[in-house]
Amino acid sequence: MIQKFIAGYCRIIGYLIAAAMAVMVALVFGNVVMRYGFNSGFTVSEELSRWLFVWLTFLGAVVALRENAHLGTDMLVGRLSPLGKRICMGLSLGLMLYCLWLLFSGAYEQFKVNVDSHSPVMEASMGWFYASAMAFSVLGAPILLMDLYRLVTGQIDDEHLVLIQESEEAPHGDVAASSSK
């Protein structure tokens, strides 16, 4: 049930990312056309694009977290026994949850400090700029908690004990060869 919930909000996040990208492209392209073609521009274009980019980055990180799409290396963990991999995965999930807490608490403090400050062009509360990190923390925590639950209850098989995705540029044969030695 929680996996359906996570899949649902990740799907919604995907739509939000697509919408943010479309708005950013329209704003930046429209601003370029207005500047070079009509010697004017949209004053809100740069600021709104910057805000959308920050939100897009944090929301994209949630989707990447769910799909284990962040790059990493398994040079050490790949050589461990299944028990060692489980221990490392549990430690890494715990550390990631702690990092989410640190990110949330720091962003919340910044939100409180900046909620009464307004952006120069849009006149929007600067607190919403920092709310993107809080949103990432809140949306990322269930994903990590689900992975931790699956690890503790033995629902993760030995082949999926590494939470990274190999680089697309890495030769796939070398990774398998070095892991089997």
C-alpha cells in the first residue's frame, strides 16, 4: 500500500517536473525573443526560472531516490558478503534519513527567517524558495523508510543490496569481472 502511495506521488512529481521544464523553456525562450526582437523582456523570467530550477532539482532528486538512479560506486560493498552488504545498506539508509532530517531542520529554520522577506521581482515570500528542501526531505523519507523496512524484514534479495546505479559510461563487463574476483 505504501509503495502505491510512493509510486503515485512520484508520478505526480514527474508531471510537475515536466510542467516546470515547459514553463522554464517558455520563459527563457520568450525572454530571449523579446530582448533581441523587441528590445524588452519579461522581468519575472529570470527569477521564476531560477526558483523553478531549484524546485525541479529537489523534486527530481526524490524520483531518483525512488529509482536508485543516483550514481555511486560499489567497489567496497560489492566485495562484501550478503550480511556485510545488508549491514552497509542499513547504515547508509540510516545516514540518509539523518541527512534528510538535517536538511529539513536547516531548511525549516531558513524558511522561518525568510518567510517575511520578499523576492525582488515576483514579490513572493522567500520562504518558499527554502521550502523546496523541506519538500524533498518529507517526500524522500517514506522512500528510505520503505527501503529500510524491506531490508529489515528480508524482502530485499542479495542481488539488490546495493542502492546505486552503475554509470552508463562504465564498461559493464569490467564491473562484473571485478566483482567476481
